[in-house]
Amino acid sequence: MESNNAIEVLAALAQSTRLDTFRLLVRHEPEGVPAGELARLLCVPQNTISAHLAILSRAGLIKGERHSRSIIYRAEIDTLRDLTLYLIKDCCGGSAELCAPLITALTPCSAPSAPENLQ
């Protein structure tokens, strides 16, 4: 990720409704959430949520996919990963012991286990 991209992504998240929207979409991966449901869950008018979704989409944080008459929005986890890696790329000057707590905190989900024939 380039510096300009990181600034655009961070700027998109630097507003409470957009941050809440993105976090909600991350929690609903991989199924996504329809735009109207996002507005309802966040108690935001539909025209307001549309403006926020457009900003998040331009920053590459979300994508919308039309299903019949509604648009299902999903978080772009790759963009979140790229931003996180960009921010911590030179973490702790290469001192692994200093980065260990950060890496532990960034792995809240269980890692997939290896197939039995590889263990």
C-alpha cells in the first residue's frame, strides 16, 4: 500500500458512522449486509448511509454487489490487511519480542488447522 492510499483509507474511517459501518461489515463477513439493513442497524437515514458507503467504497474498504433490487455490501478484508501491514511494516525496529504482543492482539480468530495428513 502506498502512503496516499493509506491516507485515503484512514480518512474514510475518520468519521464515526463510517467507522461503525465498516466494523459492522467486518463482523458480517462473508455474507455481507444489504444497504437498507445497514441504515436500520446504525439508525442512519438511507440517503446518509448512501453517502458514507460511497466514501468507504472509493477508499477500497467495501464493495457493493447488486442482488435483485438491493445492494449487499461487504468489507474488503484485503484492504484492511494491507493497511495494517503498511502501519506495522517496520514494527519495533525488527525486535520480534517487542512485536509479539501486537501480533497476538491482531489474531483474535483461531488459525485454521492444518489438514491431518500434514500434521
